[in-house]
Amino acid sequence: MTSPDGAPISLGTLAGGQTMHFDFSTMSSPDRYRLMASAITPRPIAWVTSQSATGTRNAAPYSFFNMMGAAPPIVAIGMMRRPDGTHKDSAQNILDTREFVVNLVGEPDAQAMNLTCIDAPPDIDEITLAGLDTTASTAIAPPRITTAPVAMECHVYQTVEIGTTTLVIGEVLHFHVRDEFYDAATRRLDTPAMQLIGRVHGSGFYARGTDLFELNRPVWTDPA
């Protein structure tokens, strides 16, 4: 049996009914991308600001992103290369300078973030193009986006070239939070108030992080 795009499919049985099986070793990269990107959601967005070795600024969003640890404080971003195999501007800047800022995206910045997705030439400053206000970083050259609820100044910890992806592992040097989102008494952020958005699927679908529910983590108690 094959899918509409010709990929081999086998059908198995689960308690909830049937499930389709895709053999990734036989599928094209775009087909694998469509399946994974529409299943692994919502994904937080790293709105990366970087700067070339010659001083040209760049801003671009990446949703292959997450926190990977706190000792040391590590984030990871997957940056796909162009079809011809060359690095896109953000990745090239990071490889050259080993510095970048991860800005988180609140819904008020959604349109500006989307504009910075544009496939502009390397000499175009997307920060200016999108009309973004920036603030100088504390320890690195790339600026942070002033309106971002959170901005993390990062230095490259390691980069790994994996197929068509450049995996950037960054160590967070400085963590900036807008005053209205930080509770000094609890030392926690008001996450719902930040109105963060995440990437979902398709050519332009995003999710709001406002439909929440809580589960308390269970604790194992040994009766002995």
C-alpha cells in the first residue's frame, strides 16, 4: 500500500484503531519534514538576532529550538541550509562570530517576526526592514529585540553539521526579562502574560500558549 505521494505505508493495529506506518528511509526529505513538523507541535520560536563579521545585522525565526539544560544553561537550534548546501545568513553569522541572541516571540511581535522570514540577500538588515527597536547586548555584538519578553545572549558552545542541518548549541551568558513579566518575590516569570506564540504546521500556522491545564508531578513514596 502507498500513500497519495507514493510513499510505502504499512498498516498496524493499536488499541485505539489503525495506525499508518511511514518508512523514513524510503521517503524524501520534504515528505519527512511535513510529517515531523506537523506532529511535533507547538514548537517555541527562537527569533535569532546575529551580526556578520562585517557588521550587518540579521534577524530570523527558527522553530527547531528548545532549552536543553541549565548546568550549563544550554539552548539548541536546528538551522537548515539552502537547497544548494550553503548556510543561511543567521547560521553563517553564528559560525563566523560565535555569538547570537535568542529573542522569544510574544503575539504583539508576530507580524514583525513573520516579516523577518523573508529570503532577503545577505546585505539586507532584517531588523531595519521590520522596523524593530533594539537594545545593545551586555556581552556580545548582536543586539536584542527591545519588545521581546525574554532575550538570551548566547555564545556558541558547539556546532554540529548533520546532513542538511547545522545544529547550533549555545550557552546562555545573559538572560533579559522585561520588568512586567518578572515576579521578584517568587523569582518566576508570568508566562501567560508574555503571550508567547509557537509554531504549529503548514505554511503559516501558529499557536497561543493560553489554553493551559495543570498536573502535579507525582512523588514516589516507599512504604518501607
